[in-house]
Amino acid sequence: MTIDDCTVAVLGLGLVGGSIARDLAARGVRVAGFDADPATLDAACVAGVVQTRLDADLHDRGAGETDSRTIVIIAVPVSETRRVIQGLPKRLAQAALVMDVASTKRSVLTVAAAAGIAERFVGSHPMAGDHRTGWSASRRGLFSGATVYLCPTPRTHDDAIQIAREFWGALGGRTQLLDDRDHDERVAFTSHMPHVVSAALALAMAKAGIGHDELGPGGRDVLRLARSSPDMWSAVAADNSEAILKALAAIETELAAFRHTLTSGDERALHAMFSAARAWTDDGNTAVHR
Amino acid sequence: MTIDDCTVAVLGLGLVGGSIARDLAARGVRVAGFDADPATLDAACVAGVVQTRLDADLHDRGAGETDSRTIVIIAVPVSETRRVIQGLPKRLAQAALVMDVASTKRSVLTVAAAAGIAERFVGSHPMAGDHRTGWSASRRGLFSGATVYLCPTPRTHDDAIQIAREFWGALGGRTQLLDDRDHDERVAFTSHMPHVVSAALALAMAKAGIGHDELGPGGRDVLRLARSSPDMWSAVAADNSEAILKALAAIETELAAFRHTLTSGDERALHAMFSAARAWTDDGNTAVHR
């Protein structure tokens, strides 16, 4: 089975789900779609991206029997993801592969196992997107070159993992298998904690009476993440708080070190710190993946 | 007098100085140039951007008497800036206007006053550029739409300030007069402290064994400033350490608040914090300038 033989049901047509649907449709894959916002679903149908409109119970009124050549993509915020998995109708729960795209994986895999779909579930997390949200921000090629973490359950069948790899590969992603706990700890560092830092910077500037228009290009880069969806990020932060707290402790330690060095006025020590930071950003400095 | 009647001596042809020289040359203004790196000066001359090559003593061998229709731009790192001001040859020290472009202003204005050029000195700071450095990164239009802070000394003549406004306006900048102490405190928040935070994030990730290639687009935004020049930023940080320490205390306070809220697991409180951060980033949220 290849993804070109499948129908892909995309549940949630925001930035990530909408971009997945656009790439699939451009490839000629049949896309069934649902979004809680009827206007979004209308727009996706009118654009020719969604061929089959699912109703609020996620049923396809035109479809007959269960089709094992179905792939389900749940592309909603993490708290919603758990609810959607628990409420999947039988037809979709029996799909060859069910994936989500949320930013945390431990809690999602737990719910998938409890829902009895552990064998065909692969948690996925594409490291793509930006602070914009919704169908209007979705676009073709969003996942081109992006790392996509895949977190199977302990019981996921190999063929489901293989389809998941093929699926994201077709969208240009570079898949990487990762244990769900490792995933949550790593993205706490690479994504969740930087989001918290960006938000904290915005709050500090607001209290200091600084206007957003006073930022130079560098400041705007650092503050861009603070524009992200509070709905999405409060859910992520609450779901992965333990790992984020560890990552926060790490950045607080480094800030304290800068504070001490600034207080001492040791310019050579400051130079060494900025140099070490820059050395890490060199492209050659790649991760040691386990 | 307008800038089109002047010769502009650009001392330092890196990202900022090189971009100034390119914009001026494109406008037909005569540019005299110097750079400590002979290859950079050669490249700027070959490109037709610098018409008159200054020697290591900043003399123009072809020039006769002192020309009051000269503008001097010192575009080197802040520690060098002070040294260049102190060593300006008489011909340039008598220019109609002397400006620097460094990221801190108090120490520079102090040196300008001590050098006896307070009447014709305007400290300037264009909020433009990126982590790249050097002539090869310089380009036309770098200052288009950028805020340019102008910090005169208490004794700067009005006509020198007027030429400075016209100069940056011709390059597309939006000039804003600011007291040097206010300037240093504000940019500590909007630029210097975010640089330190970005570097601290890089150091935290390095110690956690995270690779730069693991960052998603948001993480890359926040970490971009960590790629900046350690030479430039250790000098800035040492020069403005007092104000940066205040700004660091502010971000540390906000991070502690996030830590407490994450520990409590209060998702609604997290939502309120992320919402307040996003509200600040709205473009309507402009500064109240004094």
C-alpha cells in the first residue's frame, strides 16, 4: 500500500492540517476533510483541496463500508487531540494509520492506547509552521526540509510506521523516530521553552513601557514567537510542564552566569560566552541522535 | 548646505558603514573611505562605492585645505569608536558633522566632548542590520524604514542636528532624538538584553546536548541573535552593563513568574500570560515616546 492509493482524512484544517491537505491534493491524493469552523471547511472544498466533506460526527455520508486504505490525520491543538482520539468513529478508528501532529507526545500516546488503536497509531510532530494560524496561513511546501518526529506506541505495527515515514517523506519532511518521553524533553528545550522565553520578554518589555515598534530586526526575531496562539501554547505548556521546567532551569542558570559576568565587568569573559554561544549555532554543530 | 554638496568620509566599511557608503554613492554623493582591512577598502573602491581612499592616518593625499563641507561617519565597534574619535586628524575633526553608529551612546558622547568636537557631534544608532558582518554583507537600502536614534551632546549646534536628520532621512531612516542616557536604557531592553538571552539559550542548549539542526523555525528565530559578532557584543555588553543588568532583572522576574505558574499547573493563568504577551506584540501597541 502506498499513500497514493489511500484516502486521507484530515481532521482540522488550520496551518498544519490545511498545509498537509494542500500538499496531498496537489499530489492527487483523495482528501476527506473536517473543520469545526464551517467557513474553513467551505473554503477548503471550494479550493478543491478537500474532495469529501465529513460531517460533525466525522462521517462520510457517501461512503459505505470501512476502508482499510484510510489514513487519519488529527491536526488540532493538543487538548483537542486527546478528545478527538477518544471520540473517533469506528470507521476512522479502523484506519490503516492514525497520526496526530501535536507538540507533545506522551499524553497523546497514552490516550491512543486507551482508545484501543495503539497498533495503528503513530504520534507525529512536524517542526514547521510559524506564529500564524488557520486555513488562511496554510500553504504548500510547509514541511519541505522540516524534521518530523515520529513517536510510535510500544505496540505500533511496523507497516503503520512505514506508511507514516512514506507519508511525511512525500511532503518533503525528514522523519526521525523518537521515544515519546525523549521527544517531549527535547522539544521542551528546542521549542516550548523558547516560546516561554519569548513571551516573558514581551511581558518584561510591556512593563518597562517599551513599544513593539521600538524593536530592531534582532529584537523582532526574538519576540516573534510571543505572537503565537495562546490557546495552543497554554495547552502545550500545561501538558509538558515538567520537561519545560527543567529547560527553564537551564536558561535561568545561563542568565545568572551572564548577570555575574556583567556585574564583574570582565569583557574577556563576556567575549568567551558570546563566542561559545555562536560556536553552537554553527551549522556543523549537529545533534548526536540516539 | 545639503548632503549632496558634501563629501562623506566613512571610517569602517563593514555591514553598517558599507551600506551607508553604497546608499550615498548610489545617490551621487562623493564618498571618501577607510577600512583597517586593505582588501575591504580595495573592494569598495573597485565597486565604485568609495571614490577617495583615505590612508591609515585618515588623510586624503589629494586634498588641500580643510573642507567644512565634510561629514564624518565612524562605523566601527564601540570600543574602536572611542579610539577613532580621540585620534581624528584635524581635517576630519573640523568637519561640519561627525557621527558614529555604535549601539551605546553615553560613553561615545563623553569621548566626543573630551575631544573638543561636542558642537558638531551627533551620536547616531540605526536600528538595522542582522547577525552578518563585513563589507560582503553590506547592501543598499539597509536603513529603509529603520528607526535611527540621534543623540546630540548638550552643546551640539542645531545645524549639525539638522544635517544629521537630513542624512539619515536620505537613506530612508526615521530619525528620533533621544537623550543618550535614555537611549542606552531603552536599547538595553530592546536589543542588548535580547542578545544576551539568545546567547544564554544557545549555551543552555549546548550543555543539554541539543544540536542546532534540531530547532524548528521558531527556535531558529530566537537563536539567530546568538550568531552575532562576539567582538561587537562583548564590547557593547561591557559598555552598557548597568542598563543591561536592569533589563536582565526584568526578564528573570518574568521567567520566575512562568516557572511558578507552570509548577502550579494553572492552564488558565498560563493562557492569560501568553495572551498578555501577544497583546503587546500587536502593531497597534506603540511606544509612548518622551
